[in-house]
Amino acid sequence: MIVIITVYLICSSVYIFMGITILSKDPKSKINKIFFTVCLNLSLWAFCYALVSGSTSAERAAFYNRLSSLFWSSFSSQFLYLSIYLTENDKYLKKLWQHIALFVPAIISIYLYFIKQITVCEIVQVPYGWAFLSPKGKGLFWDNFYSINYIIYTLISIWLIVQFGKKSKLKRVRKQAKVLTYSIITALAIGSITDIVLPLSGIETMPKLALVSILIVIGGIWYSSSKYKLMTLSTESVVLDVLKIMNDGLIIADQDGKVLNANNGALRLLGYEKNEIRGLSIKSLFHYNLEQFTRGISNKSETEIISKNNEMIPVSISSSVLLDDFGDELGTVIIFQNITEIKEIQKQLSKAHEAIKEDNLRLHDLINSLPGLVIVLKENYEVRFVNRNYSSVFGVTEGKFCYEAAGKEPCKHCRLKEVFQKEHFDKMEELLFNNRIYEVTMRLIRDVDGSRLVVRTLYDVTDRKEAEQELLRLQTEMTHLERLNLVGQMAAGIAHEIRNPLTTVRGYLQLMGSKREFQSLEPTFKLMIDELDRANMIISDYLALAKKSDSERCYQNINEILHRLYPLLEADTYAQNKKIVFAPGPTRDILLNTEEISQLVLNLCRNGIEAMGAGGTITLRTYCEDNHVVFSVQDEGSGIQAEYMDRLGTPFFTTKENGTGLGLSICYSIVERHGATIDIHSTPRGTTFFVRFPIPNGTYILLNQEGTINVR
């Protein structure tokens, strides 16, 4: 009996000793606090067992055993709690309920064995004191609840430590995990036999040694912390290790400026051995007045340090005076970093900067020498850069806004925002300013700070446009002259061969029709004269196909021409008991020949009027669509038969009884000269002619010196 009591008391003392030893190394460490709590719990458990063994009665032994249940019931949860933190798995204990859940089995055990004593053990006196046989009567689970909890939580702890060792790349960590694993397995085996298996078998010759075997585990943790220093038990050892392995140099000097110690980084940089550098004056090491470093804390500054072979090494240096708890100066700590590479990089960057400045100057000179007008704009229309040509034309300089050349607000139809939104802009604008035409291109670029800019380039194409217009005029003139030459020859023959005989015949018919004896044939004479007039009209229309308009094309709005013709068309429809509707839409100014467009409108409208019966309505519309100005004429006739569609516009083809077949031919000729197209949509309920005039490439913005803006 004395032996077992002594063993328990020794265990109690050892547990509390190891707990206090570990906690004293770093009282703020959470792991140290948990370890101390576990050791304290085990110490009290062992002390209670010593009291149980020394009890003189079964009642007193039962009381101390009940008291000990407070400690052995909570041990499994406490040890698993320690294992979780040792293996750095505390991420699973972030919330309060997770901590509570971990200790639920301990709470249940305390309830079963201490508070209610639902499971009461059978007490038997044995040579070594008192033995408690496993309880029976509450079922297998409740009778053995503590044993089940003890085994499960211990196995989980073993698994956590094994996994921790496998995942770690540090040799010391793997050794610690191995020591802990073996010690826990040994303790689990001994404790399971003496505290679980033997009592279940009714064998009371062996005292409970689980408490003693746990000493192996706690001793293993205590040993690994002292031997391998893997647990965060002391910040001092960590700091010392960091100072040894840091690449920056560190020198500790005494009050007199003599070197006391230096880390490996300082020794490698200076080329000294540790025994060589000790005792040297720090003034002999630094090419700098270090008095400021011995008076307090110094931020980083640059100086040079002298190596063992008298090489001057540029370093960045910081220092701090060491003071004791009473404020007395102990010495100075100097930390320095080799900045040789940084200095070299700074030199290279400085050279590169100078080269970039020279390149920028050359680039500016190059851009200023370009014939084009170049401006670089920010998203808020502010000028980031402008070359000399642009500034001389528009009077805009850097820092101002680009629209200040024309007004106080951004231009209504400016495409700058569109370029910033789309990032790709392939369209080309044409800008008219002071009677000069400029082609405008815009492209998105990035500034040095990553901000977006737009490069807007203007090229003066006035001379080219004038040359193109003159070339087009000459080509048109040549084509017209060739056609006129051919038609002129035909016209000359027609004039002599047809018109003169027709005139003679018409004259004699009029003369004969005026005589009394032919009065009864007056309708016949009238019919013949009308037919001769119609033949003469056909000749005139045919000649009109090759007729050149005397007026030039100019920018104007087709709505203006239609408004002038509307009264004439309205009179024609009114006389035939029909209606006309004009629905003008917003259109753009385009190059038009007023006389030819008027003839085009009249021909199309009169064709539509003739195609309708009384009460019909002809509708004229204008609008913009797909970069075209569209003029449409819609009638309410019976439509055009499908087989006739391909022949429309062919000279002398007509579907009208008295038509010449030249009206649409003239329309097609006018449309062709304007670069336009005619589309026809016909149904049994009517026909619509669509004339599409292209809007010139780009946007024409007319600016004058007064700031008036006209978009075309």
C-alpha cells in the first residue's frame, strides 16, 4: 500500500513540476497555458488516488474516488485540446460552440461519476488499498462511457500527431511527432489494460496505472519541448534563431563602441571570423560619423562599411540604443543591409532615365516636324500633348480643353467618348475648318501611369479633295462628251431625217384640216397631229438621256427641294381627285444637283399619280438609314408585275398605253450621276420607289472662326 501511495504522490509532484517549468518559459503562450492546465489536472488526479489508496474505510475511499472523477473525467478532453494546438489544427476551434462541443464528454462524465453517481463502482479492498471494479446495471454504453471516451479521444490525438509529423518538412518536428506518438501509444496500452480490461474481467490484483503511464506522454512533451524546441514555449529562442539566420548584418556594441557580437550576415559581408570582430571599434568599421547612432533610435540611412580587406561596401544602416529596466545604457544594436546591387540598379536607372529624356525630346521634335496635326487627349477633353502644327491651326495648348477652339462646351457630335468606350475606332472623320478639309483618325493608347489617352491625328487633305473632285469632274466630262458625241451624231441625223419631214407633214395636216371640205375629218387630222407631237416628244426625251446639267452639285438638304416642289405636285393630284402626303424626316446635307433632283422627283411622283385611280394617295418620305439619305415615293396603285421588274429603267420600255418609256430611264441616269441607287418594292396594293443617296465617308463638321458648328 505504501508503495502505490508513494508512486501516486511522486506522479503528482512530477506533473506539477513539469507544468510550472514549461509555463515559466513563456507565461503568455497559449500552448504553455494549456499544458500547465493538463499537468495541474493530472497532479490533482494523482493526489486523489493517493488519498484513495490510503483510506481506512470503503466510504472514505469512495469519497476520494468520487472527487478524483472531476479530474480523470476531464483529462481526455483536455489532452485532445492540447493535441489540437500542438499540431496547429486550432482552425477547428474558432468558435465558442466548437470549444464547448470538445468538452461535452467531460461534462457527461462528471455528471455520471461525480454529480449523480448514476454509475457506481463496486469497491473491493485489496493488498495495495482499494480497487474499483467496473460498474454494471446501466447498460454497456453508460457503464463504460469514460473508457469509450478515453480511447476515442486518445486515438484522435494520435492521428493528429501522426499527420502533423507526416506533413512537416522539418526534421525536428518529425522527431517530436515520433516521440509523442510512441509515448501516447504506450500509455494507452498500459492504461487500457490496468484501468479497463482487468476491471472488466473482475481482476483486482493490479492497481490502476493509467495515471502513471500518462506520465510517459507528458514527459515526452516536456522532453521534446526542451530538446527540439518545436513548441512555442519561449520567444527568446525564436529571436536568437532569427538573428542567426537573417541575411542582414547585425552588430551589438558596448557603451564604449566595442563590438560584443555579430551575426552570420555581418560576418559573411565583412569577411571576419567571430573572434576577429569582437573588440573592434564600430568607428573603424563604418565610413560615417556614428555619434547619432549612439544617442537613440536612428532610421535607415546610407553609408559605407569597411570590410576586412578594406573594401568599401555601400549599406543601408539603422541603429538603436539598448537600455535596461532602469534606463541605463547597455550598448548599441546596429543593423545594416548590403545595397551594392541597389546602387548599381540606381545608376542604371539614372542612365536609362536620361536616355528616355533624350528620346522624349527627339520624339517631340519628330512629332512637331510631321506635316500632320497631332493632339493627345484625356477622357475629360483636356489636352495632354499637342504638336506645333495643331497649336498653330486651332490655338490649343497643353492643359487646355480641345473644344476651346470652337466654343465653351464639347462639340455635340464629338466621337471622343465613343473611342474611350469602344477602345477600337476604325471610322474616319472629315473636319472642315477655315475652308480647309482635315481627315481625322483617333486611336486609344496608355499613358505611363496606365491611364487611357486618345491620339487624334488630323491630315490636311484639302488639295487632295480638290484634285479628286476635279478629276471626277473631268472624268464625268469625258464620259459626257463621249456620250454627247454619239448622241449628237444620232441627233443630227434625227433632226434632218425625222424632224424636218415631221414638221412638213404636220404643217400640211394643219393646212388641210383648216379647209372646209375636210371639216368632217377634223378628229382624224387632230389625231395625226397629236401622234406627230408625241413622236417629237420621244425624240426630245431620248436626247435628254445625254443632256448635261448646267448647274453644279452642292451640299443641300433634299427636304428643301421637296418643299419647293410640293405645291406643284399637290396641284397635279388635286386636279385628278387624288391626294399627296409629304412626311419629311431628319436628314443630312448631301451633294445634290437641284435641277436633276427636281426632274427625278417629278418623274417618280407623276408615275405614281398616273398608276392610281381616283381617291388614291401618294406618300413622299425622307429619312436617314444605314449612312444613307433615303427618299421614297409610295403609291396605292395595283403594283408592277414581277416579270416587268428587271426591265424597269430600260429606254423605251413602258407599261402605260401612251408612255414613251424614257421617264424612268432619265431617273436612273440622274440617280447614277449622284452615286445613288433605286430599290423598288411592289405589291398588289401599291408600289414604293426608294432612292438611297450615300452620305460621304466620315462626318463633316463645319467650323468657322466665330464658333458656329454645322454637322453634315
